[in-house]
Amino acid sequence: MLIYGDDTRWTPAEDRYESMPYRTLGTSGLKLPAISLGLWHNFGDDKPMATQKQILRQAFDSGITHFDLANNYGPPNGSAELNFGRVLKEDFADLRQEIVISSKAGWDMWQGPYGFGGSRKYLIDSLDQSLERMGLDRVDIFYHHRPDPETPIEDTMRALDHIVRSGRALHVGISSYSADDTAQAQQIMRQLGTPLVIHQPSYSLLNRWIEEPSENADGPAGGKNLVQVLGEAGMGSIVFTPLAQGMLTDKYLNGIPEDSRAAASKSLNPEWLTEENIERIRGLNEIAQQRGQTLAQMAIAWTLRPQDGGQVTSALVGASSAKQIADSAKAVENLEFSQDELSRIDELAQDAGVNIWAKATESTKE
């Protein structure tokens, strides 16, 4: 693995496409790498630009061609897009056609009644700001970041349809929508003529809500789970937090390190690290070692396995260093699971109460 200094001239690795699998998003023609890089953490103003460059360069050299952002990534809000835009201009200006860039809006972004939610005004205004921060005329994928109970799904979908028709995005998707809301949203978008191509839910060995059947058998999803709905709707999926905010690594097997997210209460609640959960994680770690993988690599690979009704298209990982993204990329070296491994994993991989986005997936009709 190469480590690049901020002032070093970088030439992309010639073999960057040889090891990474690329999967088609549902019935669309767009392909994503099996592993994508999320800029939720480590790309705000609290991280040195040299480190950010190293991570992005290493990701691309590993075949990771998809960079995922949102309007409020930072800190502060908007800084991840600004910083990414700088690296894009300096390092990737001649490679734009080889990169998929996505952004989102839905969570709080600015003060007042128009800086959050799912209204047409918020989504379009926010995307215009995101494009300006990144120095782009369009993104490849734009998501509504979460369902908004105060805005009818029809209004939000019309805004996404307009965003594509206006040239601001090539494709649109949704994030953290329930199975019922996803089925309804796709039906509306197909009628408008701009189908949703992708859904971005949270998913991991400790957070398996997308496998759970919809509680409303008479709802738009017909009682099916989200994976099944996506398969029938012709949508792909990209799952975030496949490592459960770092719980599915070897970092917490023997306590909480002082420099960890849990110690800083940064997106990982230390209360989740119960002895019961840690014992399950230790058991999963033993299975990973038997497979010749780290726990993190196995956790990523597991999310990409075939499932009843469909398959996850891409796993969205974060990274605090170039080494970390290189290690994550190695997960694709072993994506096959035996039935015995899957059975043993199922005994240990139970919901650990780590889905902090659960409220967002409740139906907007409730």
C-alpha cells in the first residue's frame, strides 16, 4: 500500500479495476463497486487535508469508484463536500468519468423551517448548495436522506423527479425508508417516469431490520421485507454502518480504548457494548479468523451475500486512514459463505439495539 503526502504527485494504480467486483443497481445500467467509501466521518474540518487525500487516493487505487456524501457531513455541516470538492479538483479532475458521486438531503442542515425534511424547496435548494461546494454541475446519485412524516411522499418524489429532469442528478434514491414507504415511493416514481434506482439502509450483523417482514400485511409492501421489496421494485441497495459504528472490529474485544468512538461517545453509544454483545462479537471474530479474514472484513462480506429476494449491491464503509480503507477493500477477496458458516453466524448475529435510525423508517403515514 502506498502512502501519499499532500504535496506528492499521484498517479492512479493501473491495476485498480482487477480485484474489485462491480454490481449493477437493480434493473438500471449503473454499476457500483462492492465496497464504497462514505464521507460521513473523517472528512470535516477536524481532519487534516493530507489524511483525507490519502484515504481518497487509496480508495480509488483499490477499485472503490463510489464516494458517498451528504449536505450535513462534517463537522461543520457542508465541510465534507467542500473538502471533497478540493481533492476532486486537485487529484481527480481528469477522472470524473470514472467516479460515481452521491449526496443527500433530509436531516437538519440550516436554521429555520426550510432547512430539513423532504419538501421540494429544501431538497432542491440543498442540492444546489452541494453542487456549488463540490464544484460540480451534477451528481450521479441524489438521495432523500430519510422519510419526512410532515411532507407527503408524493411531494418528495416529485422533487426527486424534477432533480433528474433538470440535470442536477443522473439518478435518485432514498435512505432509511421502510418497506411500505419504499414500495409506495417507487410506484409514484415509475408513474412519473423517473424510477428510484437505489435505497441506502443501515444494515449489519448486529442490525438486521431490512430482513424483517413489514408488520402491515395489507400495506404497499404486502408484508414483505425491504430486501424483497427492493428486488421486486428493480432497485439496488447500498448499506451503511456494516461495521455497526466500529463494534464489528477487533477494537472492542477487550474493553473500550481511550481513542475510540465509544470513549468519545461519537456515534457509538458505549451502552451498546454490553457483555452479552461483546461475547457475540468475540464468537463472530472466531468465525472470521477461521475464514482467514478480520472481523471487519467478514462483517462487510456478510452484508454482500445473496439473500431471499435479492442481494445488497454495495457496502458503504468509512475510514480514518489509508490503511483502514485498504484493509476494508480486502473483504472482497472472500465473499463466499458455506451454509455451516451462515448458520453459525445466525446464532450470534442478533439485533443489538444499535439502529439509531429506527425512528426514521416508520411509515410517513403514521
